[in-house]
Amino acid sequence: MRNPMIDAVEGPLRAGVESALRLGAKAAKIAFRHSESISVSFESSRLKNTGAVENMVYAIEVVVDSRKGSTAGNDLAAINEMVERAVALAQAGGVAHFGAYPPPGDLAEVENYSERTLSLSREKMVADAQHIVDRLKAYDDELDIHAGAHRSEGESLLVTSGGVIHRSSGTRWSLGSHCQRTQGTDMLFAGFGRGFGDLNEFYDPEHIAERVLWDLRRGEKIVEPPTGPVTVYLPSDALPMFLWPLALGVNGRNVAKGDSPLKGRLGEQVLDESMTIADDPHRPFAGGREIDDDGIPTRKITIFENGVLKTFLYDLDSAGLAGTEPTGNNHCSPYLPVLARGAMPSEQLLAEIDDGLYIKQLLGFGQSNIINGDFSGNVGLGFRIKGGKVVGRVKNTMIAGNVYDVFRRNVRLSSDVDPVTLMPGAVVEGITASTR
């Protein structure tokens, strides 16, 4: 890094944890994060901003008499003062369901740092974002086009009273664009972006432009939407939204509180047999973690195996609440969920749909009783499939259903996956469409 800080902060962080214990805390941790980034952005097809940002923050958490106190700051000279505040705030803090942070454990090696990513210059990002803008303007000069790129480098340090002193570093880039086409009262929104830790073939401005153009070209013709029970194709970039309620269902805190519909269902067939979902925090350059925020080693976990619920996800506090062992998942959520691919390419899955919907974007998806699996939303960008082909864009269309019903039967997954997210496409039933 241009201004590395990790060596200088280890001593103050260790001293801060020791100070918290002397002040009466039975557990304490301090997490430090420092990042440097550059970015470029285009608005309305013009270069709007090029900037550089440096951020530094530390977060303190203590447990005093089974209650938690926390503070955060960016003045290293004030760490002891902030520790004292955290100890004082614990008097009115929430209940801690654990007694101590664990000792160090064996960690996997997770690749998150790439020197190649640091070679991505501001000038190249400007040129690549400009290329995307030019490609979209060549298609339609009236489009309102936004594009941008970002490159960051970060370093972090975690020190706990359990004896964990863990350093990590990472790099990341992102590149994307979105645009709006307005014709009278009709508005079409399209966009696509990617991000990764290593600067490899995934960084491709032409691919970004083509993905947006795919939506724009197929959105030129407006057709009547299907209504009633409908077969739906979810591409790899839309499928994760429908998996989100499942993540809430396996969240150990939700389970312990009785809010999850999956409570008491370990070992049951919950999803279609085609669905095996795992959390893989060790995937190289995908933003995973080798250790969680409490110092617990992470591991690959199979959550659903052939549709059978195998486990819930717990952080240290929720595991104490549930009387079980933590799985090393921050906030009881998966880091990098992976859905096992199917046997048929996506083109063939589409070709077998006689009449259905191809959904790219939904508006208002999370406004129903989402933790129970219920969803409803307006189709922000979607297309009708007739005879195995996309025939045009649908408007004024709403869909509704329950993800547990949708994924319980007749789920067909593609054999091809998005190379960055490793998500397949999916054909599902159990969704109802309506129109104004």
C-alpha cells in the first residue's frame, strides 16, 4: 500500500485489549481496517469524477457482566479512551450470549490479494468506462448512460482477548454500467457490473457493454405478459435475489429466536432434490474470509444437500443463544453461497419453455413477509418467452409466490454458470403473474 499502517497499529490494538481486561471486561476485541482506493464515474455519458479515497477505522467490542459495549473511531491516539467508553457503555448494552472469545485455530489460506489488480490505473479505468459509454451511445444516442470503475486495496487486523492476532489483506476491482431509455411514458432500465479480487479475464468492458445491450435490444418490442401460474427463467444474476429468503431461514439467530420457518426441520427435505447449496468462504479472490469477526476459522459448509436441510449458520453470540457451536459465519449469513449446477445448458432450458417469463430485475421484492419466504414485486425488467425464445419485454407486471414453494419441486438448473459468482440459471414453477 502507498501508506501501510498494519505494523504500527498492532501494538496499540494489543494494548487496548489488555486495557479493557484491566477495566473489568471478561472479553474484548479490536478490529482495524485500512483501505486505499481510486475510482472513476461517468454520468449522462460524460466523465463526472475521478478520485482517490483513503479510509481507516477501528471497532472495539467488550463484554462486561454479560453485556456488550462497543465503540469505533479513527484516531489511534484515542484507543484507550475509546476502550474506556466501550466498557462504560456495556452497562446499558445488549446481552452477550457468550463468555469469551475463542483461542486461535487452524486457518485455511484464502487468496484475496493480487499485485495484478494494483496495475489497474486510473487512466485505464477512464478509457474502459468510456468504451462502455461509446458502445451504448452507438446503439442509441438518446440513452442516459452511467458507467464507472473502482480499484481498492485493503489491510486489516483483528486482536482478541482469546489470543487471536490475525492480519489479512485484499484487492478488488469493479466495473459496470447502467442506463435509462425514455420514450414517451415508457422507461427501460438496464445495467450490468462485475467485481473480483484478481485482474483477469473477468475484467472486460466489452462484455459489460454487450450484457447491457442484450437487455436493450430485447426490450425494444413490448408484448403482453402471461398471467396466472407461470414458468419463470431466472438468469444467474437474478437467482441470488430469490435465494435471499433461504439465507434468512438458515440464519442461526432467526432460528434461535423462532422467527425462521426452518426451525426444527434439520434433516428434512425442504427443497427440490436438484438443489445443493454450500457456503464457500475460501474461494480465491471472491471476497471470502479465512476467519470471522470473532476469531473463529471459517470453513466450507453444505447448507442444503439434494434439498435436505443440513445445518444452520451461527456466529459466536447466536451460537451461545442457541446452545450450539458457532460455524464461523459473520451475522449468521453465508459468505459466498454456491448452488450446484444442473445437467442442461441454459440455452436448452430456455428452448424447452413453451410460455413463460424471463426475469432480470424486480422492484419491491423484500416488502412482503420475506423471512417466511413470501415475496411479491413489480417486474422492473422482464421478457416473455414463447416457443423457447425471448419475444419481447413485458410491462406493468407483478409476480408473487413463496420461495419454499418455488424451490420445492421441478427446479431445473443450468450446467453453465456465471464465472464470477458461480451461479447457474434456473427454471422454476410456483410463481403467479398478474398485470394491470
